[in-house]
Amino acid sequence: MNLRQFSVILALAAAIFLAGCHKAPPANVAAMVNDRPVTYDEVDRIYKSQLATPGERSSEDLMQIQRLEVLRTLIENEIMRQRAEKLNLLATDSEVEAKFNELKAPYTQEEFQKQLDARKMTVPQVKEQLMRDLTVQKLINKEVTAKIAIADKEISDYYEANRAAFNRAEPTVHLAQILVTAVPEPVRNLKNDKAQNDQQAKQKVAAILAQLRQGADFSMLAENYSEDANSAPNGGDLGYLPLSAFGGSSNSDQLRKMVWSMQPGQISDVLVGDRSYRILRVISKEPAGQRELNDPRVQQTIRSGLLSRKDQLLRNAYYEVARNEAKVVNYLAMSVVESSGKSK
């Protein structure tokens, strides 16, 4: 056997070995996270309940984009769940049940069932989702939020660098919002929750308002459900708006009167716009003039802003580190890549 023949045999042997290693993905498995599967059933259930528009047929490409986005979130949740399990931070049955009862409280049994039907979910599926959400929340609180500290020097340094920002030329109001729209388009919030039509939008915003009336945290609901991509990651925070920002039209004048009649901490009723619904919360009101560092409100504003910024930074970094340390095989993504360029 000459050298050329030997090389050919080695190449054939390698090809046979690699072909044997390229196994078909397990049935109904969209991805593997370490040794645990994420199923196509789960991907499609969430896709149909949150993204699919009744009566409309999405293009194949758009559907796959949205399914990949759903799967990405499920993979992240499974990574976080496994880390929480190792740290003994899984949500307990009693915690899940308490949260479930809190969600049900504003509705009659019939109304709650309609909410489930609209989202194509069962009670066990809702509780499973709550278990995942509460588990991730407990993990992030322990591993991220609890480790953040803001030193007095950071507050004073920020004030000196941004002194002009605390000089109000006119009265301002610090607002936050939760926005829900009837436009069927992808949205990024912690729940990846999006109303797809006007009926769903009305039901969703009514449910959110009911939870707020029951004492639920506005910022958390905004992060979870608000459909405003700019403010949702910051708990719905819109920042400080000057009085003049509310002028220019009769509707703006009415909004200005309503906002300025509200007290700090007060929540508005649902405000109806063009295919949109929003709930506003007045965080604080500030008079015109320079606000000094010794003002407790100034210190609290700076502290809250620095905490929010650090929390977002560390949370994003924590997710990336967790993803790097996990073994993930995304079969759905692989199938999309493998099918690209093939004739249909």
C-alpha cells in the first residue's frame, strides 16, 4: 500500500466516523441545556399564545424568527433554573400558589378562565410559568441585586458631574408608564408578553391595572409586561418631564391637568390612545430652581439611578456568564441554518 492509498483510506475512515457521530436530534427536542431538553411543544405553545395573530398567516421566515426568539428566552430561563436549583433557590409550591392566587384575585372564575383561553394556557401551565419566573427572580435577587452597594462618594461625584441636571428651569414631573398596544409585532419585556389585537390589549391592560390596585409593584409589572421597549427595562421610568412638554394641543392640556393633579405614588386609570393603552405613575414632582446635594430627594434620585444602572449591567453580565458556562445545543437554529439555500 503506497502513501496515497493510505491517505485515502484514512480520509474514508474519518468520514465514516464523523457520519456516525452526526446523530439526528431527539424527537420533539428544540434545544438541550446541559442534560435537559426544551421541547418544540413548549416553543410552539408560547409562540401561539403570545406571538401568533388569530386569523393571519405569518410568512415562514417571520414565524421562524419569532420561534427562535421564544426558544432563546426558554434556553435562558432553563439555564437560570438550573443555577437556582444548585443554590437551593427554586420557588416553593407555597410561593407559586400565593402568586397564582394574587393573579386570580381581580377576576371571577369565569373571567379568569377567559383570560386563560385567550392565551391558550391551562392552570398547570400558568403555575409552571410562575415557578420559573419566581425562581429566576430569587436567583437574581441573591446573585445580583443583593450584592450592589452605592457609596456616598459615588452619589456626590455624580451630582458634581451632573449639577446642571438638577437645576430645573420650570416645574417637572417624574413619570413612569406601562404601555400596551394592539399592534401585532415582536416586543422585548421580561415575559416576552405582547397583545396581538385590540381585545387582547384591553384585557391585558385591565389585568395589569387590577394587579396595581391590589398593591403589585409598578416597576416589576412594567419590566414584565410593558410594550415600550425604551422604558420597560427601567421599570417604565420616563424620567423628568417639564411642564411645557404637556402643551400644544387640547389632549395634551387635559393630560397635563390630570398629571399635575396626581400625587406622588398615585397611579392613573387606563389612558386610551391610538391603538394603545397606558397607565401612568407619578413618582415625584419638582419645583423650578437648583436642587442641592443635601436634599434627600436628590440623593435618593441619584442612588436609585445608580442602583438601576448597576443592576442592569450586572444582570446582563450574569446572564452572559451563565450562558457561557452552560452547554447548549440549539437544534431549531441548526435546522434553520441547514435548510437555508435549499429549494422549497
